[in-house]
Amino acid sequence: MKLLVFTILSFWFLCCSTDKEKMLADESDSASIFNFEAKVTDVSFSGEPNTYTISTTISSPDTGCDQYADWWEILDLEGNLIYRRILTHSHVEEQPFTRSGNNITLASSTEVYIRVHMNTTGYSSAVQKGTIETGFSAAELSATFANDLENQQPLPTGCAF
């Protein structure tokens, strides 16, 4: 029944609303009904303790510099930033995409979250959680968890394309 109601409301919104753009612009939830949220879908790693290379695969609704995944980051379970990989351009034609970070100081037993940030909607709730020792798996994390990190350096300085 809920699916039927959702389908009817979605159809009405898409077909019958007279001010769709304003309604989309007013959407404040980063995980709206249209799912503009990016997701960390896979994590792989190599290297030695305290000098790991971590590769993160991201699926994001990039449309260009107006909407793109602008970084991914590693944080501990308390919300402290361990590492941030700035993404200097959108990945419209490359989805999902994988980018690596090098020389990451991390003990193999430290449990962490790896999450992605969109320039328009902020942090994603679809993260990977795990350790180098045990591996990583999909998890959900509040999009507002440690969201004060949005203002912590390093931050993007622009978008190339």
C-alpha cells in the first residue's frame, strides 16, 4: 500500500506540479525521494601499516561542477578526520568511479568509516565501515554525524569540469 501511495505521489509531483524546480530547490534532506545521494560502494587497500593506499569506489549523481562528489574521507568512530581525498572534477561519464589515497596513517585494527561528500547535499549516509584487518562492508551512518568536518581543511578549491 505504501508503495502505491508513493508511486501516485511521485507521478503527481513529476507530472502535475506547477513549480517542480522550486520544490526540488527547497528539498533540504540530502536523501530525498529522488536519491541524489552519493554512495561509497567498495573499499580496497594495499601497503604496510601506517602507510596504506586505500581505494574507494563511489557511485554519485554527478551532473558536472553544479553537482558532484567533491571528496571522500576516512574518520574514526568518534568522528575525527583521519584522511580526506579531494576530488577535483565531476565524474559524469565515469560511474561508479574509484579514486585512491596514499600514505594513509592508520593502524590495521582501527575501525573506521569511509564516506563521500556531495558539493550540493553534503555527506552521504551510505558508508563503508571496517578495518584493514577485517575488511569493509556497507553500513548506514547519519548524514549529520560529524558534519562539522565540512569546514575542516583540506577543502576543494574548485571544480575543473
